[in-house]
Amino acid sequence: MDQKVSDSGERQKSIEALRELIRDIHIAMLTTRSEDGGLRSRPMITAQHEFEGQLWFFTHADDPKVSEIVKQSAVNLAYADPERDRYISITGQAELVRDKQKIELLWTEELKQWFPQGCADPSLTLICVNVSEAEYWDANRNQLRGIFRELFFETEPELKHDRLKWAETA
Amino acid sequence: MDQKVSDSGERQKSIEALRELIRDIHIAMLTTRSEDGGLRSRPMITAQHEFEGQLWFFTHADDPKVSEIVKQSAVNLAYADPERDRYISITGQAELVRDKQKIELLWTEELKQWFPQGCADPSLTLICVNVSEAEYWDANRNQLRGIFRELFFETEPELKHDRLKWAETA
């Protein structure tokens, strides 16, 4: 089920499907490419907002991942829910946003644990991931014989996991 | 706690620490770089064996991730255990191994769900990830005020998550 999404209706369907898939998984592993060419990931809390094709994360301006994103914007977000056998891979391009209004809009008090200075902290930076592709493996949705059966059968279309595609936004 | 590991005793300690961290997390998200430059991940079952610096996974020779690894061997493995607030990032180089003896050694009957032809399947291929660096975030081990406090404080050494390093093996 490889869906090329060319109209906004289809795009909206993909957005809603992904929104539902990641709704209860708050932490994503964000993978970036470091200067030495290695791939590194770290857990990140997804900022609470209605998903419309972009995912948002808080960080500090001087964080190593910020400079990694500046050099190489291609990132992966992996959402894992082992309890429910659900795994989601999101391919996207990250950009850094330091817009004060957006920071205030996405800020929640829960974030104070990691950013004790609150949303007025001048080093606060948002990482915005523009989703270009998403894939998921869900034992419950796909009613497979074994969990993750499709995992190792990516070359067999009929067993392939679902892939959601976004049209390029102009 | 950035440990440069130059002798085999220190290396062994890092290996044991990582072995313990991932013991109960069977599924890793393996991130590779695809031909178009995007980063993709997919859930993979870690083959059961005593971890000694390499992690092993079964796949099929014609799987897209195999050709991705051929072109670019830098990979990331993310192990997530949201229940216990534990997240591990492993940076490594992947290589493809089609050694029949190794396949038989690592084969377990559980794998039949995904490889119904069993370990005699001629397309069976092993992905061996040689670990060069590992980082973890563990709310219980680090006794942080808030869970994952260190997550966003990578630039503050005293709050930094633990990083395990392997000496280069000749």
C-alpha cells in the first residue's frame, strides 16, 4: 500500500493516520548525522500540538544536535511502543525555529523539568521536522499471522507495511 | 562521563554495561541512509547471542536495507523502553554476513515467523553492526530529579547522559 499522495484530500488522510499512530507515544528517537558521519539518536519529547505534517521539539541553541541539523537536515524519527507492538519510522527534513510566538504557543509546563528557565529562556530553540515519508509496523492494525511479519518482507508488496507519503508542499 | 576506552578491561566494562541495558529490549529501530539521502528506520529483532561489541540481525538479501548498507555502512540502532524510561542510541558500522555457520549459530525457531523457510533459506543474510559508540538515557540509573533531565543538557558535562565508547578493534 504505497500511496502517492498528490491531492490535499489524500494528504489529509495520511496526516490523520499518522496523527493517530503517534498519539500515545510521546518520546521519539531523533536520528541525525554527526560530523564524523556516524548516525546518532536521542529521545525527544514531541511537543503537544495538532499534527499537520510537521513535528516539533524543544532544545537548546547550543545543543550538538542543533549544529548537526544545520549541517545535514535529513533526520529520522522513530516512535516505538513495544507494549502494543507498534513502530513508526518518519523521514523528514529538520529546520530550526527560534520564533518567540511559536515557542510560547507550544510551551507546556511539563517542559520545565528540562528547561527550568521556562519559555523565556533565550536559548530555547524549536526543531521542526517536515515529514516527507512515514512507515509503520503495527501488529494490531495489519492483522498479520505473526507480529511484524511484514518487517522482513519489504520486497513483497502484499505483505509490505503501510507507507504514508506526503505530497511536496510548495 | 565520557569514557575513552583504550584498554581491553575498560572495553569489557562498556560491553557489559550495554549488554545489560539492552537485555530486555528485543526490538531495535535500525536507521540507514537511503539512496535519496533520507534517513529511514525499521524495527529489527536483535539476534540472541552474548553481546561482545557486535549486534546481529536477520534479513533477506534482496531487502532494500541491504543495498542501503552496501552504499552507506553508517547506521544507528535505537532501543526504546518507554515503560522503564530507558532509551539507548548505538552508533555503528553495519556489514553484511552470509556465513552459513554463523546463520545456524544465531538461528532460533522464533525467527520462523518471518523466515518461514528456516535457516536453510538461501537468501538469509545477517546484518552485523559493529558498535563504535553507545549512549543511554535511563531515568532509574541516573537518579535524576526529573526523568530524562539530561536529555536536553548535553552541553553540561555534569548532567550529561552516560556515553560508552569502544576502542577501535584492529
